[in-house]
Amino acid sequence: SPKLIIVSEAQEYQAAAGQSVHKANIAFVGRAMSMQQMHKTFPVTGGLCTAVASKLQGTVVHDCCSDHAQMEETVRVGHPSGTMEFHVSVKEANGIEPTIEKAAVARTARRIMEGFAYAPAALFWGH
């Protein structure tokens, strides 16, 4: 199914958990839709593409970014749950297509389970 990314210029808003997202701390606001549902944060794959687009002249995303945000390598996207950072480097030469030198994002992980599984000894020792 198609995934839609909707962007707008940076603006102040309140994230889902109630914290304030300040205009000065983000390059633009982004929302992602998939299967007619709003993404609760911002998807990594769509986020990387959108962050790269913010560096390419002539794109809608680029037009939503302030001049200051376009100069930085770190692209901070404001999403429903807060912000997400992408690291993008694009090289542009006169008359030559832009080259994407870097598009990266850091992810965090958390332990979701810890426990024991009990099985009869016969499974292991053939008794």
C-alpha cells in the first residue's frame, strides 16, 4: 500500500505525550500515513527519503525548510510523538545531478521480554 508523507514549515505544537515541540528545534513538520492511519511517530524509511528531499532544491520538502535548516547536516523532523533526527549530506556541483553522500538515522531499542521456557528433559536427553 502507498505510504504518504505530509510536510509543512516548522511550527510550534504539542506532541502526543504533552511535551512542546518548538519551531526553532525542527527543520519541518512531517506526518506519515499508511493504510489510512496516521503513523504515531515517523517511519525510518520514509523519513530518510524525506530528509534527503529537504536538501534537494526544487522539492516541496526543501521549500518547507528555513535557510538555516537547509545548511545543517542534521535534519530534525517534528512528528506526532516529538522529533526525530536524520543525518544527511548532499553534494551539489554546477550542472551535475546532486550526489547523496550520507543518509543516516540512529535507532534506539529496548528489551521487550525476559523469561524462561520450561521443556521436558526427554526433549533434550531422549529419556
